[in-house]
Amino acid sequence: MSTQATNTPDVLVIGGGTGGYATALRAASLGLGVVLVERDKVGGTCLHRGCIPSKAMLHAAELVDGIAEARERWGVKATLDSVDWAALVATRDDIVARNHKGVEAHLAHAGVRVVRGRARLTGPRTVRVEGALTDSAPGAPDRSAPGVHDFTARRGIVLATGSHPRTLPGLVPDGRRVVTSDDALFAPGLPASVLVLGGGAIGVEYASFHRSMGAEVTLVEAAERIVPLEDADVSRHLTRGLKKRGIDVQAGARLLDADVLENGVRARVRTARGETRTVEAERLLVAVGRAPVTEGLGLAAAGLTTDGRGFVVPADWKRLETAVPGIHVVGDLLPPPSLGLAHASFAEALLVAETLAGLPSAPVDYAAVPRVTYSAPQTASVGLSEAEARARGRAVDVDTMPLTAVAKGMVHGQGGMVKVVAEAGGGQVLGVHLVGPHVSEMIAESQLIVGWDAEPSDVARHVHAHPTLSEAVGEVFLTLAGRGLHQQ
């Protein structure tokens, strides 16, 4: 393979996060020549600073919570001696490192050429990269070739540059007292108190983790309820569960100002009742959302622009293709209805790679993409909320069942619920919403139910194991199908 040949790949992907590397892998498996440009490490935010390390830490938090439950509910006289932060971090980092090596190995095996450096569009089919080349393709040139490299993509370019944390005016993250979701897990030690700004999935997860580790936690959300994009009953049950754990949940509140002190922060918060509260904490965690990364990408040189929020909007959502033919977008650069979730970007990657290979590929059904918050309790949802369904003019039947109404829910003792929204009169299931322990592992069934336009009677024919938490899902569908057993 000549240098000239490798500089004219079929597909050039900018960004090696979940959407980018998945696009590269699928395109290569279809016989296309692929160059993947990444300025940091393949795997992106999800692998190195987000999904994977945070869920590793949340698993450790679950173990800590289990010790307390064993002692307080089950008579197992266990006590927590201490948390060895260094050991916890070492396990987390080992999990991340092994996943990283796995992604690199997959790319190498697929013959994807990885280029380390910063990419800039210079035209609708051309990209300039400043950095060093690291090649995994057979017969590729020098494995270390620093400098400027120009590429021309024969079939297309895929933009997958991801996102970065947003912050608030006057709050400058320092990695110790004021942190973002990107660096919260890497700040030194465990704080005794945390103020979390933002009650979306990220903020709730970090609030939950720090509470499990013994911190006093205040969670502030400007919207009238936490996880405001979820069904109102999800917010209500989650709020109840977090408050039961001792987290001070302040919804409908906003930060007035904050002073960074030598050993923490002092903030003033306006509550939903209009009162002004002063909150002092060792750490302030800003989790107010993420913004697309487009700076320095050279969009104008290719004839592209962003919308008012910084997103690159597809001209054709069925192909995720921009107004410039041959330039596609995946991942966090996409505006809603894309969800900014790693598993959604995998689906987007498959669509784009197959489109570039000339294959038919079904558009991403964002309504059937599950949404999960890995707090304690967890939430998991797919499809429309009750309010969304009604706002679209749908007449609906709704059934809700507490998890404590089934034996396994009583065993876990964490509360929670199952809620199903379906078209009135036994019609299509529009949404399923879960709160409780392990519901992240229960949502897959409901994803298929919503994605396949099933009706309650379709689900009611299938038997759920007893005793399980998923039994509550089956019970709700039985009730909606007019065959209820344990619901009055």
C-alpha cells in the first residue's frame, strides 16, 4: 500500500469516540479503506472520562451501599472500615485500559489506519491533519511521521468530534474545588461534601456516587424537577429515592453566585420558594450539559455551518448526511432528536458506514433508543412519556405499578415503579418507564416492545419469571390487556 494510496481513503472519520471508531470498524468490515483521525485516545469521552469509568465507580458505590443494607435490613453485622481510594482508582483505570486496548486491537485487526493529530476540513472531500501518524493497516508507511498530512476521501467524510462539558459564567473548573463531569472522577480523593449543579442524568449519577461514599450532597436543578426530560413519574420516584438516601434535592432552584475558597466553595442558591440559601461544600460539580466540539474543525471551508446551539444539522436524517453531499455526522455533534448517548452513536455509525458503502440501511429510530440513569435508584426509559404522548394528540391508556407490589421488589426494598403508556383501547405501546434497582438491565425487553410497535396483548401472552423484578413489567402489560392478576 503506497503512501499516496493511504492518503486517499474511501472514508475519513474525524473523531475516535464511540460514533467515530464504530463508523470506522463497520466501514472497514464492508471492504472500504478507512482513515480515523483522533487527537487524543480512541474511545473518546465515554471510555476515558465518562460512561465506563463512571459506571465502574458506581459499581463500587453499590458495593458500599450493600454493606449498609446488609447491616440495617438483614442482620448481617458488617461494617465499612474505609475506602481505599487508590485501590478503587486502580481498578477503575485497569477496566478503562483494557477496554482501550480492546478498541485499538479491533481497529488494527480491521485494517483501519489511525492518525493522531488535529483534523481540519479544507474542502468538501479534503482534510489536513497536524500530528503524528500511527498506522495499523498492513503495508502502511512509517509508524511515526510527524508533521502536516493531507487526505482526500473518495466516498465521504464523517464528523464525530464529540462534545465537552458546559460550565456557567464565573465558574472556572480547576480540577479540585470546581470540577466538571470530565474531571470529577479524577479529582483528588473523596470530598466530605459536594454541591452538584444540574439534575440531569450526569448530575444525578455523581450525586448518587458521592452520597454512597459518605459525602453530604446538595443537588440543584433549575427545571421544576430533576431528570426533566423523563416522564414526570420517573422524576417523582427518583426524587423520593434520592431524598430517602439523604441527598438534598433542590429542583426549581438556581445558582446565584459562588466563591471559591481555599478548601472548597461557598454558593448562594435561590430555591423554588424564592428563599436564598448558602451552601458550603468541599467540591462544586458542574453538570449542566455538554456542547458540541467544532472549534478548529474548518466547517466553513467545506461549506458547512452550525445551528444556534453549535450542532451540525443533517440535511437528510435518513442518511445523517449534511447539506454537503458526502459529509455525514454522528454522535454529539447531532442535535435532537439524537440523544447524545453512546449506544445511539453506535446505531448512527452503522447507518453512516452502510450508507457510504452503498448499502440500504434503516434510519435510526430515536424513539426506540433506551435512556438510562445509573444512580441508586436507577431509571430506564424508552419511547414517549405520558405528557409527550398527550401533547401529540394521542389518546392513551396508562398503568403504573410499584416494584414493591412484587416479591422481588420487596426483597430489594428500594421502591421504584413500572409505568407503561399505550394507545387507548389496546393499541401500540408508546413508552415504558422504570425506576428501581437494576432497571438498566431490564429495559431491553421494553426497547423491543416499543421498537416493534407491539400492543399490550402481544406482551401479555409471554410469561415472565417469578419472582423477578421484570415480573412487574409483565403485570402491567397483563393489566393493560385486561388480564390483570395482582393489580386491583
